[in-house]
Amino acid sequence: MRLVQVLFCAVISLLLPGCVKLTLAWADLRPDGPEAAPDALQSLQEQGPATSVELWENNHAPKLREAFQAHVYGYLPEDYGFEILSRQVLDEAAFEGAARLIEYKLQAKPRFGGKTHDAEPFYMNVAMPVGDGNAPIILMQTFCPRWDTLPHAAIYRPEDAGGCSGGGIGAGIMTYVFGRYIATPPTKMILDRGYGVAAIYPSEFAPDSRERGLAALSAMSQGMESGKERWGAIAAWAWGYSLMIDALEGDDTIGSSEYITWGHSRYGKSALLAAAFDARIDGVIAHQSGTGGASLNRRKKGESVGAITESYPHWFAKSYASYAGREEEMPVDQHQLLALIAPRPVLLGNARRDVWSDPNGAFRAALGADPVYQIYGSEGLEQTRLNDWKPQADLAFWIRPGTHGVVKEDWPAFLEFLDAHFD
Ligand code: GCU
């Protein structure tokens, strides 16, 4: 990245929320430093290593899910009700005739300790390739509202609601700093390759804000057994991916049974967590998910536990913050989160200058999850360097030059990975 761009970004990062810290450092492309990669099979020392799939699934995996809720993300609902409040086909030939565009208004009722709550209703927009109700569906949660992700005049938006596109100077700056596809993915390209797109704006039901977010999350989790940690927004958004599947499974016009969670950065974290908890998710693309996502905590590189929990106290359980500066004492680490997704395909997207999200720590987490892929008979991670791109691998690692964002090279790589696993 040119110096002028770095300086420009440094100024912008003070103005835009959700910006990453910018440095001039590069991620090392070799994972073979002195530090050993962890091994997810050795997860719970008192249990002994998971030597078979049976042992992993019946013993280690449930204990790890419990530990991730207790120490990092807080507890997801024990159960929930779900209602489709309305469903409407907005356009039979949207996106230059490539897609049928549907809009749903949804409401979930999470249940904690036997107490049911009404979550805020939220919308989901779905673009399905015309004539292919069975297309695998990419479930997206995005920084920008639904009407930016799937731009179409008929999509419901509250009055005076803002957005990221729209051509103003703010939109131009955002695209310049965070890449061509930060607000709007290449929808037509995705549809033409045979994938559907479903989009929600997670803040509609769990606001991405300290005050409003914490208030909504606490209200929704009243009744939770004492001694358990209230959930953070990352867990609520992860649950949001499951709600998207609930709605799609309830729609007779959609025959798809393949779902891929896609998320960038904070939603990369929720995309991974969703797959670790919901077996209906068939694959994940987690781009630059960083701390609380794919990158190891105990490595203490990039964004620290202290920094993330101070800036975003509503994202995690309170206990996560207590590990600031003593990450080595954490009973779980992120290679075990990846291992909970095995043997389903996962793509970890990265950029060399995005050291805030610690690409090397994400690679080591993939190395640590690999033994669990192996017990399923999958080859898992097939690369030894960060840039030895193998889209057909079940644990695929993508790194490109540049910084944090979704740039023009990213989506072609994502689609290459999807074609290798879902066509
Ligand atoms: C901040 C935060 C990261 C997060 C990112 C994003 O930079 O520190 O953890 O991934 O925002 O969501 O863009």
C-alpha cells in the first residue's frame, strides 16, 4: 500500500466506525516460527486426546461448545420460537433478470431458563437464481444495510434510514478505503455462478452499539440460569444465521438444502461461531475475522483481548474481558472453534497488511484444527504457507496484498472455493 494511502486511511480510521488499526507491518507468510501450532485433538487435557470421530463428537465437541459459551461468547438461547410475519416476492426478474427477489419479515423468540422473549422483528432479503430453487445459498450479514447488499428499489427500508452506497462522498471514501465490495457484493456474478444470496442487517435485532446492544441482549436473555454468562452480540448474530435457515427451510419455493455463512470481520466471527453450533450450515467464508474469530488469542498478536473487549464490550461475555493480559490461561482457543466446524469446508480470508486481525494467528489456528479434519478423513489444510492458495481444501486459506476490506480480488477467490465444494 502506498504511503499516501496509509496516511489517508489513518485519518479516515478516526472518522469511520469499525475501522481497523493501520500499521505498516506485513503478515509473515511462513507459519514456521519457533512457536508451535496448537492441536485441537488434545483439547481438553483431562479427557485425553480425541482419537476417533465418535469420541470427538460425543465428548470433546460438546464440552468445547460449553467452554466457548462460558469463557468467550456467552450463552446462546436454549431454545426458541420463530415466526414469519410476512413474505413477499418483490421482483420475479431482479438483477438484470437473474433472480427472484423475496422479502421476509421475521421474528424470533429466544428462550432462556424457560422464559420466552420477543426479539425485535427484522427483515431478510433473498435473491434466488431464476429457475433454480435448489441453488446453494450464501447467508450474509453485512455492515451496510440490506438495501446496500442487494440494491433494489422495492426492498423495505425504514424512513430516513441511511446506508453506505448512494454515491455521496462518504460512500466514495468507504469504497476507497475498504474496497469495491465492502457495501455491495458482486450480486450478478454470484447469481450467474449458481448461488443464491440471503441478506440480513444484524443490528435490526441485536444493535451493534455498546448501550443499545447491551440493553437488547440483556433484555432478551432474562431468565438465564444464574452463574451463566449473558450472550454477547457475536453470539446473537451467530444465532441470526440459524434464524435465516429457519425461514428458508420454511419456504416451499426454496428447495435448497445447502447453506454457507459469509461474513467479513465482526460478521466473520459470527459466521464461524454459527457453523460451530449449527450443523445445518454446510460451509463458511470468514473474511478477516481476527480476534474472537479465527485468530489465536494465546499468541497475543494483532488485536488483544483487552483491546477488543474495551472497544466492543457488547460483543462478548464478560468473562472474555477477564483474560486480557493472561490469554495463556484461557481454557479454549480459536483453533478449537474451527475444529468444531470439521469436516465442513471453511475459507479463511486475509490480507497481508491487515495485521490487526493477525493472519498468521488464523493460519496457526487452521493448523491446530487440521488434526480434527483428519480424523474425519478430510485432508483439512493442504497448504504449508499462507499464500499457497488451495481452494479445493476443506480448510482453505486466502491471503492477498493490501489491507482490511473486501476488494475486487476477494469475491473471485470466494467463488473459486465455493465452486470447488458446492458444484
Ligand atoms: C474493529 C475490531 C475488529 C473487527 C473490525 C470489523 O477493527 O477491532 O475486531 O473485526 O472492527 O468488524 O471491521
